[in-house]
Amino acid sequence: MKKLSSLLLVILLLPAFSGKTAAYGLEWRGDFTAGHRLLLQDGNECSHVEYRLDLQPEARLGRSSFTGQLWLSSPGLPAGKNNMGDSEDLTGHNAPSSWDLEIREAYVDLYDFPLNGMDFRAGRQRIAWGAGDLVSPTDNLNPQDLLDIKDFGRRLGSDAVQLAWYPGDITLTAVYIPVFTPARLPANWLELFSPPAPTNELPVPLVWKEQTNIKLQLPSSTPGESSAFGLKLSGRLGGYDLSLSYVDGRYDLPLVKEVQGEFINPEMEGVELKEVSLFFPRRRVLGLDFAGELAGAGVWAEAAVFFPEKVTTVTTIESGPIPLLVETKLLDKPYLKYLAGADYTFPDGTYVNLQYIHGFPHERGQEDLEDYFLFALEKTLRHGRVKVVPLAGVLNIRDFQEIKNNYALVLAPEISWYPVDGAEITLGINWIEAAGDSLFSSFRENDEVYLKIKYSF
């Protein structure tokens, strides 16, 4: 497979090196990124390595165009750390020096097709809806890419067809995705998104074992089961960009449908999981967002009402001759996610960005939603050759009544140097302080320092 990927890359690059790109109307741009993260605990081990070549071909011929994005990247873990199974992994294309090719986007635009005032797009595409910065409650068509969970806002492209109609000052966009694609998850996703305890009446922990059988139920490939549909009406009103959207599809993160387990001991101190069945329920989302400028500051806000498929988890616990059956309602009512943000650039070049979010993408159900405050302070120096970010990060609060035991604070200060045009060298720190059991609390022992080198062309 990797031999085929390398061959495909060579074929795609041949026109670029042959000098015929102008004749074909094809242009290439992109960047190369090399990044290393080093833990500040646990003996300063290397926690993440990223080498990625991002290629973005574009072509325009008459009333049509092609756009693509290819990632050629190395594995996300350093050689010899957690990703080497046996001696065969040291040979051939399983070796730690191997690279993977991924088609992030590849689509064709046909303008004024099928009628004047309409644009048609088909292929793998990133369909970014919403006004939020990094996180948007109304951005629900593309599945999340959580392979590097610390890279906020990354999403996969979806194989879709899209039709945009421009009747006057408004735009009506329709999107159809025929086949469902789940989110891409990190290796430790079970630790981050584990199922809840069966019920409040049986408040015992669920214990995962290496031998726990995980059954993942994907929807059938029939159009009604696997497809997703989106509709958006957008325009301007009073100097602000407004849009109203509707999405009918599935959650990209799985939920628990059935659990089978047994009590660890006669005192029923916990349930050892034997089998867990996961599936992807449907949901409909009605969204509204706006963005514009107020008193020289950029402002934006959005809200989305989720109408989920009713989900009841059935837990079967072996307890003597008669098993104990427990039903837990995970989703049964609509719930609301929303955000509001603003940014401003001062005359001296200092940039400030603030955003409040109620409900992150992985949270579902009104009782599961938490509050987040994203912030960033930037300053450019030496005629734009240096950028200092002394303050940036996120504050997560689960319970305002008892903040000291239910919070997570992530700070990510960094400094970037642009020695020559196109080159960027960044040194930064990811520092986490947390209490409780939120998603960010899972990384409280993973403070890191990182170095990233990027060249754009």
C-alpha cells in the first residue's frame, strides 16, 4: 500500500517537475513542517514527532477548477516508542522511517452549472460552516480528526456533492454526503471517551481490561442509513454576515449501545467489562451564526440546537443465576451549544482574541456540556520578523459551584521567528493544571515543550 502511495505521489508531481504546469493550468503551493514535543515529566521523553509535507495543487480552466490537498507525513510517535510490535516492524515498509500519503481534499468546481447563478462541487472537501474560531457548534458535516488531539479544530474531508445557488444577495447551499465516515481517534481514545457508569442507582466504576471485546457497529451503506444532508442560507444584514443551517446526519464519535460485564468481587466495588457495543446514532442540528465588526473589533457568535436520536444503553451484569439488567438513557432530549467571541488589533500591533464556548464537539446531552474560555495575546516585533504569544490557552470549567475541583487550565505560550521569507521557527510550551475528570484533565501529566519548523512555498 505504501509503495502504491509513493508511486501515486511521484505521478502527481511529474507535471510540476516537467515544466508543463502552465500548459495544464496547474499550480502547486504548500509547506513542510517538522515538529518535536518533549515531556517535561517522565524523564523528558519525546512524546510526539511530526514531519509533514502539505501539497496543494490548483488548476483553473475556463468555468471549472480543481483543488486538492495532499499530506505526506511520518508516524506521529518517535521510532521505538509504543508503535513497534515485533522484529518485523524494523523491516521494509513497516520500518519507523516510513511515510504515509493522505488525500485530505480533492474536488472539482463547475461554475454556472447546471444553471447560471449556480456552482457545483464534487469530491473530497472540507465543508466549514460556522463563525467560531477553531471550534464551531454548527460545523457538523466533516468528521473530527483527533489523531493529534492537541491540534484543535482539525477535521477530515468528506466525499460529497455540493450545490450553491446565488439568487440575489443571498446564497443557498445544499450538501449531500452519501457515505458516513466516523471521526479518526487517537490510540488511547477509550481512556478519553469511555462509557459512563450504568446508572446513578448503581454508582460503580467500569473497569476496562485488555481482553474487553469492543464491537463497533457502523451504519449500513444504504442511502437512508449512511448518508448525511446539509442546507445553509447565508447573506448579509446590517453589515454582518448571517447564516442559518440545518444538518441531518450522524454523530462522528460512537456511543455505547450495549455493555456486558460482571462484578469484580462480591462487594460489587466495580464492573469488569467483558464486551462493549458501540454505534453512531443520528442527530439533526439547526444552527445560526453571525460575524462582523463592532467598534473596530471583530465579533462573532453562533448557536446550534441538537435533536438527537434517543439512545438507551442496556447494561447486562452477571450476578448469580439471574443477570442484572440496567437501562440508562444517554440521549433523549434536545440540547443547545453556543459560543461568542471577539478579537481586536491595537495600533501597536498587539492582537487579542477571546472566545466563550458552551459545549465542545465531543460533548453530547445537556448535562454533559461544559464551559470553555479560549484566549490569546500576540505581539509582533522587529518589523514582523518575531511574534511573541505570552498568553494563550483555554480554561475549562465543569461546575461553577465548585470550581477548584472541576477545572482545567491549559497555557500555551510561544515565540516564533521568521528569519527569511517563507520560514518559521516556533518554540513553545503546553502546560496543564487540572482538577476533576474532564477531557483536558486526562493530560494533566503531559506538560510539554515543543519546537516546530515550517517552510511555506
